[in-house]
Amino acid sequence: MKIVKWLMVLLLSTLVMQGTAGPVVIKFATLAPDGSTWMKLMREFAQTIKQETNGEVRFKIYAGGTQGDEKDVLRKIRINQLQGAGFTGVGMGAILPEVRILDTPYLFRNKQEVDYIINKFNDYFADHFEKKGFVLIGWAEVGYVYIFTNEVVKNLDDFKHLKVWMWEGDPVAEATFKAFGVTPIPLSITDVLTSLQTGLINTVYTSPLACIVLQWFTKIKYVSDLPLTNSMGAVLISRRTFNKIKPEYQALVKQKGYEYFRKLTELSRKDNAASLQKMEESGIQTLHLKTPENLEKFQQVGDKAREALVGKLFSQELVEQIQNALKEFRAQKAQTNNKGKQQ
């Protein structure tokens, strides 16, 4: 009898081992369309991982929103129909609300500040994503978000007369426009172009590249020269699936992920700058809002929006940590610039 039991245990163990054999296939979804810079880099990354893991880790990519919007994708990951995705702030925030502090308005003054904060707080956010069941493979920045409108605006008060679109269900956008004194019109992204055509809305916010890809720029007359925010994105894989990868390959996927998606961020910045220039060449006019008076008032909008989200998305402690880190960075940069001038 003992021999029979031993044989059964051995057989079951063999079956379990056979069940875990073979490649780990990560079904991966993104809103980025095929042919875009985002997808080119993602496919390069997937090919590199396949080669360097001898085919033991593979990605099957679904581009162009074919798996639905980010909330649909997140639901599919949780039931294991998908195992990973490229998320914007909205999708990231559905997993880890406090990461949305990075998307709050008028937080950063330049890209150097963005890079500094991402590097400094990378481990913090990676650890917290993991506690939520996701592994951070890399940051994939969407870019500066500008306000595009069909009305001339010269100051903060002019915004109150606009018909502003808001991404439906986005608490950061809701707090932002409330701080503006604006009642936005919530719509899904797929309804924006039609709503611009019908006049239901006359103002949107997005990155220049997305504005072109989505064809919104064909229905817009003006763009503000002052970015509303810097929109972050990230590549995440479910921890459940990531844990099936061999430890040495886990390290490789993370290493290559950070390399490739840093490269993607740099290319995205160039694409956004080129897209902004393309829109200006097409006749879209620039609204010059970068006056000292306007900057002070817009900064107050950002502070008010963050204050409204404390306790809902993130803690006051995190706000202070990031703001203090920015103050330190700005002080160091000012000191370096002064030394340069003296020399």
C-alpha cells in the first residue's frame, strides 16, 4: 500500500512539473496602434526577450485597443485572460491610486524634474505595484499634456467659459477642472472626435502625438504653450504570471524593460515635439499663457487639485516627499547654474 501511495505521489509530481514546463506566454494589451513608435519598441523588446530567454518567455501583443479600454484590460488581467499591458495614468491609478500624483497639474517645470522624481521614487512605486499584484517592467511616458481649444483664452478666468472634455471616470481630471472652476463634460475617448465635430465640447487635453493619432487636431484651432501636466505610463505584468518565469529571466525582463522603455520615453518626447510643430504648420495657433501672473495662478490650480485628492488617491506625506524632492533638485540646479555663471 505504501508503495502504491509513493507511486501516486511521484506521478502527480511529474504531472505538475509537466504542467509548468514550456514557455511563459504573456498576452499583452496596449492602446497604442500598430506602426507607432510605441509598438515598434514593444515588438523589439518582445523579440529581445524571446531570444535571450531561448524562447522561454514570449509576448503575444494585442495593439490598438483591440482588447478594450484600460479598465477592460485590467479586468481581463485579473481573470488571467491577459497577463500584462501598457497603461496610462488612468489604468495605473485603477491598480495603485497614489501613482496618480505624477499626473497632477503643474507639478513639474521641465523634463529633468520628471526624470529625477521617477528615478528617486521608482522603488517606492514598484514595491507598491507588487503589493497590488503587478510587476513594474518600465515607465513609458505619454508626455506633456497640452490644452487644445477652439476658443481664445488669455488667462485662468477665460477657461470658465469653455466646454471642456474630461476622460470619464478620471478623478485627477475631475479635481483639476474643479480647481479651474470649470464643469467638464465626461466622455470616453472614443466619443471625443464626434463631440468636437458636433460642438458638444470645444476643448480637450492630451499629448501632441495623441492629438494627431486620434485626429483631434483636425477639429482644433488653438493650443496652449503651458503644459497642463506630464502624463506618465507604465508597462506592468501580473505578478502571478511573472512568478512563473525563471528567476534569472525575471531579472533579464526587468533590466531590458527599463532599458527599452527609457528609450521609448526619449523617442516619445521627440515625437511629441515633432507633432506639436506639425500642428503649428497645419495652422493651429499658439496661445501664450506663460506670463508671471498666469503661472502663479495656474500653480495655485495645481496645489488646489492635489489638496482635493489627498486622502482619496494619495497621502499628504507622499505629496510632501515629492514636493520636497523637487525643491532640493531645483536648489541644486540653481546652485550649479550660479557656479557656471561665475566661471
